Amino acid sequence: MFDVVIVGGGPAGLFLACELRLAGVRALVLERRAEPDPADKAHGLAGQVVRLLDHRGLFERCGGTGAPEPVPGFFYAGIPLPLHMLGEDNPMYLLPVNQRDLERVLAERAAELGADVRRGWDVLSFGQTDDRVEVVARGSDGTEKTFTARYLVGCDGGDSLIRKRAGIGFPGGTDDVVDRSALIGPSEHIRFLPGGRVVIDGLGEIPAMFHRTEKGVFSLLAHDPRRPLVNTAEWEERPAGDFPGPGAPMTLTEMEDSVERVIGVRLPLNPPPEGAPTLLRRLCHRSYRQADRYRHGRVFLAGDAAHVSHGPTLNGALQDAANLAWKLAAAVRGRAAEGLLESYETERRAAGERVLTQTRAASALLEPGTGITALRRLFAELLRSTENVHMIAAAMAGADVRHDMGEAHPAAPTGWFVPPLDLTTGDGRTRRLAELLRDARPVLVDLTGGNGLAATVEPWLDRVRHVAGVADAAPAPALLIRPDGYVAWAGADPDGLKAALARWFGTD
């Protein structure tokens, strides 16, 4: 019998398995695909999820260097976002990692931690009782087997079997947009310039990341200059004879036709170098959906099984996993305080709603039309305000939702993702806070200089690490940090700390 069965071995399922193993929980991942998916999908992570990976020592393994640093500029709906004006309040971090490579890193880490990941197992059904879940799956050899666990988590994508079998609704809608993407080879007709600009023969110099016209949106990204990624989005309906339909294979010629319609010039496209990963993808609509609940008894949803949007779905999926794992681990051990498992849905569903809001708004601002053009001009003027830039950046970064941790002063960091800190401990060592969160344990960062908080936390030392030291520009005398990186309590009052410890980490 396993503690948790995870259905789906994509980024959400693999990261959840890593988090559960760090908490000492027996996790089984059942993945339908016999081999990792080689396709190009998402091409980067943005926002506070980058710092979450740093907390687990995965930032550098995914191609990052040193410690994450906020970026000075970005785009919202193709409108420049001057993040440099935010200074230390800039919440936008970027990690340009392909989803294929992210999955490889997470699979390697899951193996290191001893997670049981089984490929070629197609889940057929499940049933649950008061104390267990039974999952029926078929292996690649046709053998059917029943796996038993305390809990089941569906990380099986937007078409989730687990969600459907649990009877959980998936309300939302779709926008009639055709998105096309292709990895291409180098071209003499394209010249990339510093500062995120590109020169295209017959068109001239344009922004590489977003170029909006009255026919759609064009982008040309060169994370790998030998394999640029070209994308188009078209809102205009095409005549029936001019559109191959959603089931027809995508071709480079179709991509060239779409580019010509959007930017008005014919751009010959070359295939990528021989042996390189290829991408030719057409998506005929944009879905925006969210599960009406994230839990059904002992069954939970995470990642695309819980929410889909035309936006940073990977960011939310990894944060779902980090939020859920330590709570499931507490429940497995019988130490989950009342309402702890319910807090997963409360917290992550609110975050998912915000993602849907900001991605739908961004998509609407990219639509063709003179009215939208006027709205974009006004929106760009609003982004001259530091307050407005911070609001948009926080929404994009997933940093604009404050979890309810009980009583807290409005200026306190309680409920927010913990800010980066450098901590000097009693042995004279100075370490980044991220280094104290590698093992996904809760941490009490005690900067009070006394022993009052040490006595308070002592009954919890089997599950909460106590680290005393000093730090410049600390937001509070002490911080109680949950495994998912959120501040559960801040201050110096022993009674308040004791209440927070009991609420989040149990009393026994």
C-alpha cells in the first residue's frame, strides 16, 4: 500500500513526487506514456515559482546561474512592462527552461529521492472508501493491476480522467483563436538584435517577443539561435477551403502562410538542423477552465487537471504541488490539524482564479481592432505608474494572492511568499534563506536574539527547524515559513507563534 498515488508524470506529478519524498511519504507515479514526451511545449517559468525551484536546489539544475534575480523588463499583452522602476519590489523572475528539460530534471530528482515512477501504465478507474483509494491501471503489456493508497492526486492534464471520474465540474470557456508554433532553422532573412528586437527582410525592425498587427500577433524567440521559435495568433476566421482543420498535420508552409497573413510579408522558413527537436503545432482555440473543486474525498487535483488557460500553467502546476505535498504528508502521519487539507483548495483555487483573470485580460488586449488599439494606448499610459506596474507584475508572477494565516498586520509579510534573505547564523556563516529550505521542512527564522521563541518551538522541533541569526532588512523579528515558501507567522510574540505552529503543523 502506498501513501499517495499520483496519476500523471508531467511536471506537476513529478514535482509532487519529489516534495512527498522529501517529507518521507511513499509516492507512486503512474504515467501513461512509455517514454518522456520529446515535444516542445512551454519554454520557461516566470514569477515566484522560479524562487520556489531555488528553494529546492533546482534553479541551477534547470539552467539558472547563482541566485535568481528579478528581470528589469518584460511584457504584458505585448506592452512593455518597465519592471526596473520597481527596485527591490520587483516580483518577476524568469527561468528559460523548456518543459522537456524541466521534466528531465524533475525525473532525475525524483529518482534520487526514491520516488516510484512507473511508465506505460494507463489508469482505467478508481474507487475510494473512508480510509483508502484503489486505482485500477493497465500496463503496457496489457496486464491490469490494482494499486492501493491513502490518497490519490490527479495530475493528468486538462482532459483529466481522475477529474471526470470524480464527478468534478470543469466550467469555463474558449476563445476562437488559432495559435501556431514552429521551431525553425537559421534564416538569412532574419537578424536578431540586442534588446529583444529582430529585423525581418521586407518588414524592418520589430519587437521579437510580441508584434501585434490588425491581423494577429507574431513573435520570434531565440532562446537557442540555431532553433528560433516562431509563433502566430490569428483571430480572423478563415474560409473553409483555406483552413486544413484541427486534425490535419501542421506544415512549415502553413506556418509561412500564417506569418504572411499576420505581418504582411512572405518569410521563408527553414526546418531546424537535422536531429534537433522539432515543433509544428496548431491549437484551434484557447481554453480557460477551472475545476469547481480541487478535492473529492481522498482524491485531489493539481496542475492542468485543476485549471487550464492560455498562460503560465506550468507556474501554477508546480505551486499546486508544493502547496499540497506537505499537507498530504501531515495527513498520512496523522498530524494534520483540522482544516489543513481543506486549505489546499482554498489557497490554490484563489490563485488559479487570479491566473485566469490576468491571462484572459492579456489575451483580450492582443486582439485585432481599432478599439483594442486605443485601449492598449491607454493601458500603456497607465503603466507609467509604479503602483500599476507592480500590480500587473505581481499578477503575472503569481505574487498577488495573500493566503489567510489568521490575524496579521496589513504591512506584515504573513500570508505572502517569503522574501529573499541573507541570514548570518551563530557560527558566523552567511547563507541565503533558500539554502535552509532545500529539504522542504518548515523553518522558524529567529532574529530576536533571545531564547523565548526557542522554548516555544521546542515541542515542534521534530517537524520544524529552528534557525537563529541576524539579517539585514528583515521584514519581522521572526518568520515561520511553511514548506511551500509562504510565511505562516511573523513577529516576536510567543503566543502567536504557538498558535501558528499548532494550526499548520499539529499539536501531537
